[in-house]
Amino acid sequence: MLRSRPGVLVSFAIGLACAGCACAAEGPERTLTIVHTNDLHARLLPDANGRGGFAEVATTIREACAGAAACLVMDGGDLVQGSPVSSLFEGVPVFEIANRLGLDVSTLGNHEFDYGWQKISQFLDAADFPILNANMMHPGGGRLGDAASIVLTTANGIRVGIVGALTESLPFLVAPEQLGEWTAQPVVESVAGIVAKLNDEADVVVVLGHLTREEELALLEVPGVDFVISGHTHSGLSEPVRDDDSAILRVRAYGHQVGRLDLTVNIETDEVTAWSWEAIPVKDVLEPDPAALEVVQAWEKKVSKFVDIDLATVGHDYNRDEMRALFEQALVEETGADFGYINPGAVRDVFLEGPLLVRHVWNAMPFEDYIATGTIKGSELPAFLREERGLESGREYRFATIDFVVAQWHQRGFGTLDVEHGELYRDLLIRWIGERERLD
């Protein structure tokens, strides 16, 4: 596998990290394979259906790179947040484990901010690969954790420029205290300015982003961008989204798929003359990567005594809507509220029929969200919520939610909620489910 290493520095005012590798072929037509992941979310172990797992992803990456003249491995962000190891140790061990995946480069996702922006410097220190971002800015200047905005690398004689970008909707995805004074600048303008400065420095330009679908599509219109390798939506593509001379590539979250892009590039004309892409399933991998498996097992051993505890029995498979309704029911019954509300994105996993462990609740609710309760008039609620719950404008309601919703309520201009803060939401769920013993 080709790994980036320090090379000749190319200096722009925007800040660059550079890497290089030896040329492995002669003639103008060269080939390159790019293997990519996104939204791994610290799902260190395979799920109940045998999908994913970091050691299993590592094997799939190695096999996808096998036989390639050169192979670059990229990740589209959100490596952390989604399992007990990440939640209990605030993400840092996930980067230690990710070092065994063979990553050459990654980019920041919104969940890298879940433990506070200050933690990102520790992620950068723990990672053996650069973590890119081109559009996070501070009013006082400087780069977030000194993260580079771009990597330049040469693979099999092909000069590749990789630009990192994070969705500008970030303020609506993280709490204000987690973001601090950092702001996500407009993605298209930030990327376009950097790509324009590349000029003749790269034969292939990749935007490695954690982006909304609208931002992905807008980047296809930026001159000089060849591929947008993205994450964030969690949904993979069955086929690339193509423009005249560029494409969007994205695979399913939680390590369920690995993407493989095979390129042929004429290095004399700087043209991509041929390419193909596939999404490779990561399921029932027979030989998990030993090095990755060793460190996964070491960290899982540290948390097992806290989470591998029998909690209840589940009578049927729950889908996401049923999970949300169940979690809101727990809010109502435990607080005595008239209604409970959690944002749809708060539920990160489902319960399957059979024994339920405390671990499964952590996987479904990994966030450090606290209960928030208060009283509000129906007329002060957003129209969508009144309609969704059949609430009356003239009535006063006792509500229960989580502190993230309270912060986002204010951020989105719905007003400031006067609330009382309670216990950690995950603790409430574990207690409530355990007392029920069975979920039907």
C-alpha cells in the first residue's frame, strides 16, 4: 500500500501539507487507485448482520489496494462518536485504531467537534495521517489545530491534490460551546479559491469533504475539481453522480462499504482518460486485519465491564422511527411531561429482536446529552412540531427534550427556551429500559 510521507513543501498563504511517493511506471498513461471510507463513527466491531468493524474494514481496504500500481486511502470524516470506546475516551482511541486502516488522509466531520473543538488538536496528534480542512476559520486568525487545508502527493507519477472541506451547516449540527468561535466558511468559495491556486501543481484534484448533498453538487461546478469524495449523509451511492468532467463518490456509513476508484491519467496532458468506481460491501469478512483487531480488542476490553451487561429482551426489530418514538416515550414517562421531543438524528442505531445489552443503548444514544424540561405555549412551538404532534396553539404544555435541541432551537431562531436541566439522557434510557425488562 502506498503511504504518504513528507515531501517537497508547496507554499500558499492558505497553508499546505505535502507528501510524495516514488513513480512506479513509465510513459504518459498512468494508473492510480483511490480507496475511500466515510462516517465510520467508531463502530469498531461488526454489527449483528456481520457488517463493518474496523479490522474488517482494514482487510477490505488492503484487498481493494492489492494489485494496484499505486493506491491512496482516504476517509471522509466522522471517524468518532458512535460506540462506548469513543464516548468514554472522547474519540482519541479511535484515531489510534484508525492508524491501522492504512489511511493516507482524512478530513474533519461535524462529529469531530462533539467533544469540543479543543479536542481536535489531540486527534491530529494521535493520527498518523493528515486531517484536512480548508474552510474552518477563527476571527483571530489561525487554523483549527493547525490542520492543513490540502495535501499534494505524487502516486505512480500522478500528481494528486486533495482538499478538505466541512459543511457550512456546522452551527446547526453541534452545540455552540463545542464550536467556540470557529466558523465554517462557505464551502464552494473556500474550495474554489484553493483549486484555482493549484494551477499546474496537480493532475487530479479531489475534494475530500463532509458535506450536504447540495454542497456536493455545487462543487461539481467548480473548475478544476475532478472528484468529490464525500461523507455526512450516511447513505451510499449505487452509481457515481456525474457531471461533464467530474463526479461525486460516497459509500454507506458505519464501515458497511468501502469505495474503490480506478483512474487512468495522462500525465503529459493532465487529463483523466478513464475511470471506474465501485462500492465494495464489508460483510462477514473471514480474516480481520490482525494489527487492527489487536488494538480494537484492547480498547473494547477497557469498556466491556461497563457496557456488556444484560438489560432487557427485545420482542421485535425496531426501525429508526420506532426507536425515536420509544426514546421519546421514556422521556415522557420519566419526567411526567405532556410530550417529549428529540431530533431525528439523535438516534444512531436500532434494537434487534433478542437480548439487549447496555452496549446497544450506548450505540443508539452515544451523545452526552442531558434532559431539559420546561413549560411552553403551543403558539410558541414551531408549526412543524404542532402539526406533527397535534398540539393546540392556545394550550400550555409541559415538555421534555435534550439540551442539544434547546441549543438548536435558539440557533434556528425559534426563540429561547426556559428549561430545567436533568440527568444524562442515556442514563435515563438505560434505567427505564431495564425496569421494563422487555420491549415489545
